[in-house]
Amino acid sequence: MPTPYLVLAAPGMLSVQENMIQKNPEMFEVCDICMESFPDGTPNIIIQNVQELRFRNVIFLTSFTNMADVLSQIAVIYAVPRYLAKSFTVVLPFFPTGTMERVDVEGQVATAATLTRMLSATPITSSGPTRFVIFDIHALQERFYFHDNVVPCLLSAIPALLRILKQKYKQEELAIVFPDDGAKKRFAHFFKGWEMVVFTKMREGNKRVLKVTEGDPSGKHCVIVDDMVQSGGTMLQCKDELKARNAAKISCYVTHGVFPNQSWKKFVDAGIDTFFLTDSIPQTTAAVKDVKPFEIVPLAGEIVEYFKEYWDYYQLRDVIRSVMHARL
């Protein structure tokens, strides 16, 4: 049996760490970390039993949604390889500056490039570059902002949504709704064979409106799918147009529910059947817990599956080594 992964977790990610271990206790082992602050506000960090990191495969579950916590977590990211971890994987479910990935006018700062530059300074481990696992990053081309001494691993949580839809609504006629062409380009390949409805933004006088340009939502349970939501204005416009076109029911899915200024409250009693979102943003997960129509889709299962591929390789490698050793 391979040695379990050592899993460290930032304070907001402790529930994800717990869920991972519950799903596969043989594969993961907790490494406690104390992340506090001195009276002056600077980080006071202690990795408990740090000697255990030596020659181990280490995972760090992070959350950068609170900018005040980013320095502490980057400090840990830089430290782990220096304690001779065999390999190091940082799970950063939500890449917070992903929407600021380009410069439209001179003087703008592409903070997505800034954050990737900081993460790219992570020291290399004995077995190679540190991996950064990110779910549904806003723009796939952001992978090229990372430098060569780290490896971005861009995953999607859409497979988790697919499993839920197939189990929960197998008796209903579903239609997957994309609020714009970008969402369609990004996610349509996950829904081959499904009915699809696509919106396009159009100008009517001085207003920008959303119009259905592909598909027919009439009589169907429509599920609006996007990578993230901020104020929720676009999704609510889609909902209104779908209702006007006689959709039977309307649900929503986003991987990242950012919801600044508690904008999630707009969806309470808004005629949404279910609003699915992952636990990629701890503050949102806590705020909408047990609030209708929200339903949390845990990322722990997707994270475990990602690491299981490597775990299976380690198991096979150990079997081969045992056979070779017996023959010698």
C-alpha cells in the first residue's frame, strides 16, 4: 500500500479536507497547520510535525477568496518544498483574479497575471514542479500566465453536476441553458446529446438585453450553466426570458458563487427551482447553507478522483517493485 498523501488545509478548507478523508481514509492523512496572526496583524504560521513532510506527497487545500488570508497561504506554499516534500500539489478551487485576465485600455492592470507570477515563484520539489489544481478557471488561456517551474492543472466540476442531473431529474425533460456564447464554447462538450438553449446579448436602443438565439425552452426544465456568478443580474435576466418562453422549471448551476454584497439573496423566492453551486468559496457556502433554493455540490469527490489516478499508479508501481524484488 502506498504511503498516504499528507493533506494540509487553510482554515476555510477544513470541511473539504474532512470530506476527502471520509471518502478515502487510506489515501489521505491530515497534517495540521496553525494559521494565526501576531498582534500587529502579520502571519503567525506553524506546520505541526513538519518533519513528516520529508519525502512525502503533500497536498495543500487553499482558498484565496479573502485577500487578507492570501499572504499566509502563499507563505505556506513557498515553505512546503523547502521541507523536502517529495511532491507538492496546491488545490486552489477558485482563482479569484480570473476575470481580470486582459487589458482593454492602457493603465489597467491584469491582476490574473500578477497572481500567477506570485504562484510561479513556488520552489521545485525533488520530483519536479508544484502542481496547482484549479476548477473552472474563468479563461482557459490563463494557463499560459504560469511560468515553467509550476504546472497548472485546470479541472472542471461539471461532471459532478452531470451526475446530479442524471440521478435527480431522470424523469424530466431537461435543457441546458448557456447565458452567452462563451459559456457554450466552454461547457457544451460536456452535454453532447442534451437539449441546449443559448442566449446572446443584443442591443435594443441604449439597453443590452438577452435573447434566445438557439434552442426551445418551452415545456422543459431549464438548467442555466456558467462558471461563476457575481451580482446575478445575467442569470435573473435569463430566468425571466425562459419563463416568458414557457419553461416548465428553471434551475441554475455555477462552480463559483462569488455573490459580493450578499447578492445571493436575489435568488431567494425568485422562482428558481434549485440553485446548484460548489463549495469552492467557503464564505458563500456558509452563507447559503440550508437556504432555499441553494444546494451545495461538494468538490471533495472531484478532488479525490484527481488524486486517485496517481494513487493507482503508486499502487501498481509498488506491486511491480515487490514482484521484481521477489525474483531477485
